[in-house]
Amino acid sequence: MNARHQATGSAYFIAKETERPETHTLSVVVDNEPGVLARVIGLFSGRGYNIESLTVSETEHEKHISRITIVTRGTPHVLEQIKAQLERIVPVHRVVDLTVVAHELGHEKPLERELALVKVAGSGEQRVEALRLADAFKATVIDANIEHFIFEVRGRTSTIEQFIAIMAPLGLVEVCRTGVAAMTRGPQGM
């Protein structure tokens, strides 16, 4: 940190030193029109914020409304800045920090699920072990021949990561992940 920032006592630098980074899941409701996703992503990249997971899909066809789910990491101060800046983008209707809502409802996290396609190539014992472990994870074989399997596995991000790690020494070839889909628990909507 340079002397100028130390002397000014900028709240940003104080927050940066005293707050711990947290992972949060944000849900952003936007108009489904060209350029909106680019503007949202541009907000993150332009300010040096990282996106750990990004999913987007139209959720209300008649109204042309899409929902963007973003998993990002930052201090509480930075997360508040992100939300405030997102809310200022014109086609954004609503920004909800699903992690904060989950905490307010007494839950550790919102409901989060991800899907992955995992290709594993191998033969002999490695092939048998890959099938056995896939069964333990309730992964589905969606393509197979004598040289490889493609598994579909669904669950929490940690489950997906664990499955991938276990398949690595058994001939992991390729992974494709959807990113996180998330909602808060309870009868209320966003």
C-alpha cells in the first residue's frame, strides 16, 4: 500500500484489511435483450471482480425476462458495491444476494445445484472402478463404448468437484459444467 492511501485512511483500504472475503450467490433479473449479459459481465471485469460461476436463461418468456445467477467472491464491502452497481444498469430489474437471504432465513447457503458431464477413458480395473464410484455418486452413464464413459452428475458444487477429483486418476479426459443454479428456501419468491 502506498503512503498516499495510508494517509487518506480510505474506507476501501480499511475494509480490505479487516474484512474476510466471502463467496456469495447473486441472482440478477434482467430484460432478455442483446448486450445485457455483456454489460453485467463488463461490470465485473472492468472493476477486477471475479466470477466463479455464471448461468443465465430466460425465465419468463412472455415478458422476455432472464435470470442471471452469479457466484462471486469478495469482502462484504465489495459485495455491496457489486450489488449497487448492478442495480444501476438500466435493464436490471432486481438484484438479490441469495446468500444473505439464506442467512436471514437461518440457513447456511441457498439451495444450489450444478450439472456436469465428465468423460473418463480407461480399461480393465480403472474402468470397473470408475463405474463403481459413479454409482456411489448417483452419476448416470449417458454415453459409453469400450474406450470411455461420459457420466452426468448433479449436485452441489462440492459434490461435482469431489467426483471430478476422484475420476482424475481413473482416466479423466474432459469436464463440462453448467454453473450454479440457485434459489432460496421457503414459499416466497425473489
